[in-house]
Amino acid sequence: MPENEVQAVSLKLPTFWPEQPQVWFVQAEAQFNLRNITADDTKYHYLVAALDQATAKRVIDLLSSPPANDKYQALKDRLNDTYGLSEFERGTRLLHVPALGDDKPSVLMDNMLALMEGHEPCFIFRCLFLERLPEEIRGILAHSQITDCRQLAKAADTLWETRQPTANAVHEGTAPSTSAHARPRKKPALSTPQRADSGLCFYHAKFGDQARSCQPPCSHSSSGNEQAGRH
């Protein structure tokens, strides 16, 4: 068996990605190139084998009656037209990219650049990126002279990582350290009754002659103390 046929037999493409058809074709064609697969029929049949049921249903007319020549390119174009984003859709998604969540700014940049599909980012793109960063990071980078988008995202990553040590510690399962200048806790109130300012003990200050207990020293009459002591 020729070497290129052996390599073709060993190839198994991943299931087609309807949400990212262009990325899928980049990977599939890299596999074809690595195995020196150039025959149109071979690439076409590998592509058909990689389609799931729902995707195959969308292009069933082409699968049922493929063209005599360039079958692979015809099916590739149809899939890109069916599942790829139009320029308007990409622009709309770019304008409504959600603000930065738990991911690093570089992840946000990757997602935004993917929507550009090879177009050169302009100053509006840069503003859209900065607008979705936390205010303190945006304030620092807004006047930056960095023009390269990847470098701008890298600088944002550095600021993002240094601004939230407490959050990182919680995510990693470690408790944040206690500050040396933390406010000391108030001492709990003493449960032992205190002598009133009048010179009377707590019990006589509160209950007068009806007190059944006395805590010396107490300015209450000695007879009162004796009476309280007998109860």
C-alpha cells in the first residue's frame, strides 16, 4: 500500500464544529497537509464523515448530488456560508461583547480578535476592549502608548493579577492574611455585677430594701445588709 494511502487510513478528523467552522477547517486542512492528502475525493469523503446528523441534514442536497469536480471546496464553501458569521453579525457581536468577568483580559482580547477574522484592529477596537475592563485598569491603560493589541492585553493581565490578591487567595482556597493594623476586638462585657457610683452594690442600687443579696463594700445601712443576708 502506498505511503500516502497508509497515512490517509490513520487520519480521523474531529466532528465538525458548527459554531466555529473556519477554525475547524484550519485544523482539518493541517491534518491533510501533514499526511500529504491532496486528492479532492479523499478530502471530500473525510469531510462528509466528520459531519454530525444535524449538520449533514442542512447540506443534504449537496451530499446527495455533489459536483463532478471540486467536491471538497464546494462542501466547504456551503458549510462556511451556512454556519459562519456574516460581517454584520461579527460586528454586532463585537459591539456587544460582555464586560470582563473572571477571565483574564487576554482571554477577552482573544475572543474579540477572533471576531475580526483577519481584519486589522483600529482605535475603535482598542476602545471597545478598554471599555470592558475594570475602571482602575482602564484608567491606567487609556493613555498608554501601546498599539499592539496582544501587548495591550498582556499589560492588562499584569494589572488584573496584581489588583486582587484577596480574590486570588479565596479562589486558591487560602484565607486572606490578617492585617497587623486590624482593629482589636472589643472585650466582652463582664458578667459580674458592678458597684454603682452611689456607693451601693448592684443589688441594693437596683432593688433597694427589697434586695435579697448584697455585695460589699456597700453603703446601705448595716441593718439592711443583715436583712439582705438573712434571705
